[in-house]
Amino acid sequence: MMVFSVIGYKNSGKTATVVKLIEAFKHRNYRVGTIKNIHCEDFAMDQQDTDTSKHQRAGADIVAARGRTETDIMIQKQLGIDEIIKLYDVDVIIIEGAKSYKTPHIVTASTVEEMDALVNDQTLFVSGVVANDMDVYKDKLVLNPFKDMEKMVAILMASYGSDVYAQIV
């Protein structure tokens, strides 16, 4: 399973990069899962006074809402990312916004200062808003998700042992 993160500050291009990566991997027939790290203190998916919130308040540890087009599973505690990953049966997991999770990652940035703060030895390449103005930052490629997706996927595949990188670049 390929697991990597897309990290960056607000409005740096994280979600746009994740969406383009999902589309690229789906186009290649990979099963893709995502984990979105949400930083809002009071975030809760379930709304007050719904049947599922009543189940939760009654003490259920896990609640599933099964609709016609989706199933939502709510676990009544924050799980670690490693615990969440164990729940997935996919080929690729993209984690958005978990800066502290130690995994290979793509940094999205709007400024050089943001890259200075986030790029490290686990950074595969840089993307986001800065990709409109530069091609390289220090020793990292800066790739635009709207123009350079083939290179982005090739680098990701190569970092997980595939020879696809040599075929595309």
C-alpha cells in the first residue's frame, strides 16, 4: 500500500493537489482512500438531534449511517492515523494536512518561507501555488498538479519501488 501526505499551510494548494492525485491514480485503476486532518476544535460530522447523534449520546462506541449512496462510520474518539490506515483496503492512501505524521510527503506552499518551514528529508517534491513561479527549490522539484501530474505520479511510484519513474521521466 502506498501511503503519503500532502502538507502545507492554509490556501497553499493542498486540496487541489490531492484532488488531482486522486484523479490520476483512479485513471490508472488504483483504489484510493484519503484521510483529511481537520484542525477545527469543535468539528463533528454528525449533527445534533439526528438519530445517529442519539445513538452516540446513548453510549454507542461506533455508529454507522447507511444511506442509499454512502455509508458513514463515526467512531466516538480520535483515532491515530496508523489506526485509521488499518481500516482501509485500498492501494493508495493520501493524507491531507497531517504535518506531524511521519511519512513521505509532498509540501504545498505559497511562499519560500513556507517551503523553508516544511521541506525536509521526507519531502518527495514541492507543489501548490509556488509551482506557478518556480521549478526547483533547493534540491526538490517544484511540480504543478495541473501540468506535471505524470511526473508527480512517477516520483510517488518510484519512491514505493516501482520502475514506472524510469519509463515516464
